[in-house]
Amino acid sequence: MKDLIFACLLGPGESESEAFRLARSIRTFGGEFCFNPIWMFSQTAENDLPQATQQELFSLGLRLITFDVDPAAGSFPFAAYVTAAGLAESLSQGEASFLAFMASDTLVLQPPYEFRLSTGKILGACPVHLKLLGSGINEPLDDFWKLIYHHSRVDPEKVFTLQTVVDAQAVRAYINAGLLVVRPERGLLRAWQASFDRQYLLPEYEAFYGQNELYKIFMHQAVLAGSLLSLLNADEFQAFPAGINYPLHLHSRMAPAQSPTDLSQLVTCRYEDYAEFMDNTHRAGFIHIDESMTEWLTSQL
């Protein structure tokens, strides 16, 4: 059995470029993890993918797994992401001790030793970058979060506090869905998928979707928070340090004490828009990147 499997979505267009960029970063900078399995989840069968895509899958030693999304989901934001996460966890049970399900706009820059979770921990992740829809720990639970907690069957006694990464707000546990490291046998991602499938089309949420598009965009992340709070205790959660899942696209908004001065200080990072990130590398005051890393990053444009 492997110690760790990496997994992400392989979508069309820029999403495909991101997924392959992530895979190349693991193969290049992953150290002892560089040959670990990398699974790509696609809604397109391999034979229907462009020849160049098939060749890239082969050259990087990636496993392509095809899956379907409930037609009712349509283009609902991140529905495919949640479905793929649940499937990845199911398939990895018995295959690996840990599964790292990652957003495709991620780079691995050093061996992610922290992904081997500590004894007693069943989830490794980071708080959300920004509070946005999050529920402040000193604020009353609003109507949206009351619904999430109700449908997720959250015990108020199990709610714990986290601090958002960028704006440093104390919130009721609100996890960034872009990096989730789990012990597959505990079923956290499958429970998330089941809870999301039950909730996202409920009529009581429609008013929120109409009020602010952020509710629709971050519904998957809100349900993740509710699902996790119903299943794990605070002492089973391993909060990753600031050098993991670091938001390069929000670098200018980070507090100086939490802001790395060199890219080499990061284990994994997020960039959102790769071309914009590369443009920023030439801006005075942006994070320092050494010459060899700059060459690799440029080669991935």
C-alpha cells in the first residue's frame, strides 16, 4: 500500500494546463513523493481527449479516472469537484494511507511531509483564505449557516474556531476546500459529497443564491464545513502551517509576519491565474524566486 496518493480534476482548457502543471511540480519537486500515484479525474473518456493530452498523461505516469456528475448539477459551481473528491476517497481506500485531493491551481514546491498526518489526525487542511461568507466566532449564527448546520446535523458543542489565513478573522471552523488530506477509510470526503448532493438544490437556499452569487460559488465549502463538524472532533484536525496552500494571488494582502519573502519557504501554493502570477514575479517587492525556479516556472507557461 502506498503512503500517499495525489488527486485533482482534469478539466478542459486552462484547467487542463493547471492539472498538468501541478503534476509536473510533484514529479520535479516532490522529493521522495515524486513517483507517488497522481490521479486525474475527468468527465471526458481518455479516448475522447486530444492526442496531446493522452500523451501528457502517459509521459507523466498519471492515472485517468472518468466520472459522471449528476445531470441536475448542470453547471453548479464545484459540483464536479465534490463528486471527484468523494470518488477519489472511495478508490483510494485500501490503496494508500493518505489521499491529498487538491485544486488544480496548486504547485508543489517541496516534499509535502506534512501530508503524512500525525497519529490521531484524520484530516489535514487549512482555514479559508478570506472570511467572506464565513461565520465569525463572536457573531450570531446567520440564517444561511443555520441551514447548513441544520442539514449537516452539526452538534454546536463540536464547533471549533479557526483563523482565516489572509484577513486573520476568527471564524467557526471553515476549511479551504482546495487542499484536503484525509485517511480514506474514515470517509470524510464521501460524507461531504453525500451532504452536498442532499443540500445544494434545496429550495431554501435559492434566496441566498439570488441575493449574492458568492453563496452559490462557496456552497461546496460551506457544506464541507458543516459535514466535517458533524464527523470529526477538533483534536482530529491537523491545521497545516502557512507554507502549505499559500495564496500567492493574495500575497500583497498578507500580514508581513505571515508573508514569506522567498518562494523556497513554501511547500505548496495556489496562484489562481498563472499568467498573472508570472507577471508579478517581475514586480518589485513581490516574493523572491531564485533563477532555477524562475526558469522552471517560465517553462510552464
